[in-house]
Amino acid sequence: MKIATFNINGIKARVNALSDWLDEAQPDVALLQEIKSVDENFPRELFEEKGYNVETHGQKSFNGVAILSKLPLEDVTRGLPGDPEDEQARWIEATVVGKQAIRLCGLYLPNGNPRPGPKYDYKLAWMERLHARAQELMAAEAPALMAGDYNIIPQDEDAARPEVWQEDALAYLDSRAAYRRILNLGFTEAFRARTQGPEHYSFWDYQAGAWNRNDGIRIDHFLLTPQAADLLVDCQIDKEIRGREKPSDHVPVWVELDL
DNA sequence: ATGCCACGACTATCGTGA
């Protein structure tokens, strides 16, 4: 089963690019972030025609996550638990059943800039709630994954110019520590389980010719529970998508799981 | 030190992103 994550930076602007990539990559499941659309305006029919079931958790103008799946999506829940006051649409979960069942969590973690400030406080608080949900997934001792735009550069090797990001909310000491605290529950970061070394990125800024200079960062991640990591066959970044017409600033990352 | 580019909302700029 091929499961992908893709921050599309607006569904309206990405309908063609997303459709083309789905046709070629043929993921069984696509976890989407930054749909920047309310549920009613998401062009679900377009993807249903391709054989996908569609579940959205949208919001006006900003954020918004969705799941496309060729298999039925069961037990869908929306919103990260832990703060009923939080109105931002950044989390969606569902179960799909292949040879066995797997719980899929799609997430759009807050950016957190400028730091310090209320947006950074929100990022850290959100990561604390993510930690709590991650603990539950670990306790279930079953295949599960949390994938999406983490807005975290885990290590210096995950940025072309790490010095530029040192004080930024994406790479700051506290951000990395909060991310590691989740990893240290026992998750496997799928990409690094398969590929070592620098110059592997999932985001290139639209500005200053970042793509042409390969001035990227790796911020889109798959975290697998041990029972899901047992099933890991492959994990790749579809880098070439970034060089196409009207691309998102992120590219898809996917895992192949033996289920 | 700031804008560089792109998106969506509302229609001329502006908040947001990373």
C-alpha cells in the first residue's frame, strides 16, 4: 500500500498539478495539507471520479487537511484532541484496512514564526497535544502513522543552509527538542530509516530562486509506530514535481507499506 | 534590514506562509 503526504498550498490553485501527480504516482492514500478551503468548496467529485474516497477537515482561507483513499475510510475523526478552543483545521484521522488495519493521522503542524511570540507558543502547545495523541497510538501497539507537514527541520543536514534557520521556529532548539520528544516515544521516521545524508528536501521557497539553487529544507515527515515500521518497504520524495508548472512549494513524500 | 513569491480574501491591498 502506497501512502503519500503532500502540502498542496491551496486546492483551488493545485487542482491540475495534484490530479496529474495522482495519475502518475497512483498512491492508495494521499494525506493533504493546506487545502485552504472550506469543506463545501473542496472539489471532491474530481477525485471521486479517479476512484478516491474523500474526507476533508477544511477552514476558510488557511490551513485545512484532507484524506484521499482508494480504500474505504473508517472511523474518521477531525481535529487534534486536547484543546476545544482550537479552531484551526490541522488534523484528521482515519483507518484503512489492507491485509491488516492501519490508523492514519494527517497533520499540518503550526509554523510558529515569528519566534518568540504567541504563534510560537501555539506551536509548542500544539506539539504537546501531538505528544499526547502519539502516546495513545504507541499504547495501542498496532500499525499507525502520523504524516504531514511538521514544519520541523529535524537536523542541520535537513537544510541546505542550516545557519539561516538556526533561530527560526522550524529549526530552533526547542522545536527540535519537542519533535524528538515525540520520536523518542518509539516512532520510526520513515525517510531516515531508508536514506542517510544531506541534500534531501521536501520544501523550496518560491522566493529568490530557491528551487534552482536547491536551497531546500526537509519538513514533511512520516512517523511510524513499531508495528507500522515492521511493514516499511520504501520511502521516497517526489522531488521532480517541484520543477513543474504552477507547483506547490512542497513536494509529495510517500511510503510503501506491506499491507 | 527588508523584500524577494505565492495563495486566498476581496477587488487594492493585506495577512500568512517558511
